[in-house]
Amino acid sequence: MHKTLTTLFFILLLPILVFAQDDNVVKDFAKRAVDLQSVQINEHLNVLQITYYDDAFELVGINDQMQTVWRSTFKGHPFQTAKFKGNVVTLASTEDDLKGPNNTYMALLVDYATGKLIAQNQIFTDQDTYKEFPEMSTGNGSFCEVVIRQSLLERKRFYSAFGFNKKLQEQKTIANLQAFELNEKLEIVNNLKPEIDPGMFLTSAFNNNGDIFISWLDGATINVYRYPKEKSVSSKKLSIDIPAESIEIEQNDDHHIMTLIPDEKDKNKVYYAVIYKNANKNPELNVGKFDFTNGKESSAKEEFNKKEAKRLKKSYIGVNKKIDDADFSSFQLELKYAKEMNGKLVVALASYSMYTSTKGSVTIDYAALINGYDLDLNQKFQQLMPIKSSNPFIKLYSGYYIANDKLNILSNYTSSMMNGHYQALGVLDLNTGTWDKMDILSKKHVNNGDFADGRGVMWFGNSYIVPYCNPKSWVNYNTFEVTLQQNQY
């Protein structure tokens, strides 16, 4: 009798034990996904944008208890989701951008508490055969600005591998540029036609006031224009000179060589970070500031030669013996993250290498270098984060998030090109410039070969949810299944 009761007790308890064991993991959360992005609504709610293989996408509200609050499906191909006027707005195309010459974009406004569609509007359409690139910014959520640039790259389903540099030149050469604002009904207001510089388009950014900054490369000069909100003419142009051959034409949407960082409070100031090769043919990081009030520019430069790379590797002091030393020996550099917050300017870059075979190319990201500056561009600290991130099919991303003067970095670490992926969280104190901790994430109940998508990490007040991706099909190897795992800081 005692044995029977004991057996019955464990039979009844088993489902509870299994659930408790898996209560921080949700498997089969999404299938045949091709892209993930998240936006933090507040410390208790994130919205996850999931793009699917079959011309559809989902917006999913997930809270800090890892509960799915709502889940809404839409047709189209999303570019970005962001906070807007107490809700979320998504910019999407009606078709895959490689299917033909139909450049049609729509905006959707969704209630972040319920997932219900509030408004939907077609905001742009063009039957031209040239490819266009839309961008959206909502600042702190008080406005919604859209920029659409038309390139000289023709829209095709397939591109020849020959003439790669020419295609990138066509992609960065702008034939037409327009900007406009969306109101709360997603109606177009305040049309703007920014000037097209003779050079090559680099990047654009909005400040929290809704002003737009646009940068161009014209020969040996980078020109930056500022357009005050609702103004069709730039307030002025500010410039910096660099070696003409230093910015590599092989830049693309995955490898960034310049970024603009608007000041959090001062609408007339914008910071920048740009990577190029100097006269010594070594990579150089130039971090600077444009003040459109007085027209002044200041900068701080850092050259990365072999001696400096050795110094950086030697200076790295690990805070977790289970994590390998940081490898910063590659001399191809790209910008990964840049933000100004609470009077601190943070710029992160990483070294990478590319391997090409008959089956395609693989990009391997190495250690991230994090520089901290004050607003006068005095460097306050410099730290390395160990990363070795590669996948033969899908580009991997690290996640960056600042809160309470702490920079959190979620990265992948790959032991070999086809082997398991490991994930680490580094927490960097931006006041002291030292690591609070660096932990390897447990993959209990998560497939060892799954990789983490940093752009889809959901950050909360006391925890974060990592989306793990597992390519399941060798036929459609760019699609993956998604598993969610919750972790505590």
C-alpha cells in the first residue's frame, strides 16, 4: 500500500516537476522564421517581430514572466517595429523586395496592450525598376518619421556574382530621396525633399526632436546635413576630411563603417563614428561631434596596427575562466553599436573576417571593442568582449542594451564553423569601465547547436529572454525554429 501511494504520488507530481524544469524555456515558439527583432515597450513588456518564409509576419507581446500576452499575424515583409504614441508602429513592404519592380510600403499601428490593429495605410508606392530602401524612426515614441531613398540598383530576383563592387556602388548612389512624417492615423504629413549630395550616401539618423541628419561621402570629405523638423532646407552643412581611398566600397547593409548618434538632449549636436584606413593603411576609428549651433567639429582618433592589437589582447582581463580570451587580431573592422545616454557616449566595434567558397560566404565576428567617452570625447575606458560568432547559413548578431548605466552584451561563441554555439552575457559598468560579470548561459533544454539572435533579445527590468534559432531544413536553410529562454541578470 505504501509503495502504491508513493508510486501514485510521483506519477501525479511528474508533470509538475517537468514543467518546473522547463519553466524558463518555451520550445516551438515559431517555425520557418527568417528574421527576429524586438522592441522594449517598458520594463515589463516587449514586442517581438517575427518574419516568416511565407510572406507573413507576427507581432507578439511577451511579458517579463515569459507569457505571451497577445499574438497577431499580418501579411507583408516588415522592416522595423517601434514605439509610437503609446502604441507600436510597423513599417513593411507588401511584397518581397526581390520579387519585382513593385516598391509598395505600408504602415500598421497596433495596440501594444492587446495586439489589435488600430490603423493601416499604404504610405508609398513606386513602379520604378530601381530598388528603394526605407527607414523609420520614432525617437522616444513621440513622432514617426520615414525616409525612402532610391538607388541605382535594379530590382531583380537574382544577382550575378560578377560586378559585386559595381552593384554596391549602385546601391549607395542615390537617385531620389524623400522624407515624411506620419500622424496618429498614419496619414502623411510634412513632406521633405532632402538635398542629394554629389557623393555616396552613408547613413541617416533622427534625434528625439524629429530632426534628421544625413551623411554623404564626397571624395575625401564626409558631409553631414541637418534638417530641422518640418523644414525642407538644411540648416547648414558640416564636414570632415578623410583619405579618399580609406572608406571601402565593399560596405553593405551588414557591415557598417559609419553611424550618426544624435545627442539625447541637445537637438543641435550629433556625434559620429566612422572606420576607414589611414595613410598607413591601418584601420582607424574616428569618433567626433558636430555642433550645428556654432558649426564646430571635434574628434578623437585611434589607429589599430599590429602593435595596438597585441596590446589590446594582452590588456584583456577575463572575469570568467570558462570564457576564452578575446581575439581582436583581424584588421577588418565594423561598427556594431553606438549610443549616447546620461552624458556617456558608447561606441562598440568588432573585427571580422570573411571566407568564400562555391557554397557561399561565411562571416566570422571576433571580439567586440567597447570605447566609453564623455561628451567632450575624452576616452574614459576601453574593454574587450570575447566573441567568435559564425554560421555557414545565417548572419549572427550580438545584442546590446543600456539600462541603469550598465551595458549588457549578449553574444554567440562558436567552437567551430559547424559545431555548437555558446552564448555569453557581459555586464559592463559604464561609470567604472569594468565588467560586473560575464556568464555563459545554460543551454539546458535548448539544442546545443542553436544560436542566439541578438536583435531579438527581449530586455526587461530584472531578466531577459533569449530567442534561440535552429535551422531545421537543408532545403530552406535560411529559415529556423525558435525557442525562448528566460535568464536573470
